[in-house]
Amino acid sequence: METVASPAAFGLTFRDATDADVDTLVALVESAYRGDSSRAGWTTEADILEGQRTDPDGVRAVVESPDSRLLTVERDGEIVACCQLEHRGAHAYFGMFAVSPALQGAGLGKVIIAEAERQARASWDVREMHMTVISVRDDLIAWYERRGYRRTGRMTPFPYGDERFGIPQRDDLQFELLVKELV
């Protein structure tokens, strides 16, 4: 089993996002996934999707939802990462995960996902974490598998034609459900 450093070892603090964070969080998510700035990290989707990844309304909806938390991760007072946790009955959903491209590859992601799992268990007593990942993102799926997530083979269609989710550059995009049992 992989040992993960504590958030304190990286100087990270976690808090729930507020409306005042929305614009900063949109910029963070966009920088991690879209456009040339995303190429500084390894999580870029720039080759498969153009356009936006999220927008202020989408982030605000997560912030304001009573069943959801948008964990904001800070280091030295600066927002460097975020992730969504949503309570869905017997499981939690993990999404909107973004780490500043300049900080990717240094181990922060491992610490953040481990803390998100801990908080989901503590807040909602859930036993599973679910997420969806674009099925052609082999490197990203492999990263999640190393964190204990398993592929289910359960696919949902990509929302082609809805530019709120981006402009697809290929016609084979779909989401695969990944699941991890939380112990």
C-alpha cells in the first residue's frame, strides 16, 4: 500500500470554497485542462477538447449545493488546487479535480485525493468514491488506478453539442465510471 504524505508536509490547507473563490477556481480548472497553459502540466485535455472546461455558473452551483463541497486547497495563502465532493447516498462523487499545472508531478495530487477521501468518509460515512474520467485519458486513468480506483467499464456519453463542457476534437469521447472502496 502506498504511503501518502500529510497535507501539512506540503504546507497545504483545505477549506470549503465560497462565492468569493469562484473566479479564481474557474481560472485554476481552465489552466489545468484547457489551452496552452495546461500543457505545463500532465493533466491537459487540450488535444481532445477545446473551449471551456467549466464556467462561473457551474462552479457556483457546486459551491452552493447542499449535497456538495468544493474543497479549496491553499499553500501560502494561494489557491493551488481544488476538488468537488458530492454526497450521493451510499457513495461520494469526486470531480472538478485541478492542480495548478506548475505544481503537477510533485505529489500534491496524491495528498489531495487522499484527504478528499478522508473527508468524504468523515462527513458522510460513505464506503465508496465514484468518479468519471474521459475514457481515452489512459495516463490519467492509470494514475487513478495507482490510487486504488478500478475501472468499471460503465460508460456514459460525452455531451456533444453542449459547449459548456468543451468542443470535442474527436468523435469517440465518453466517460468511464471509476470506483474505489473506502476503508
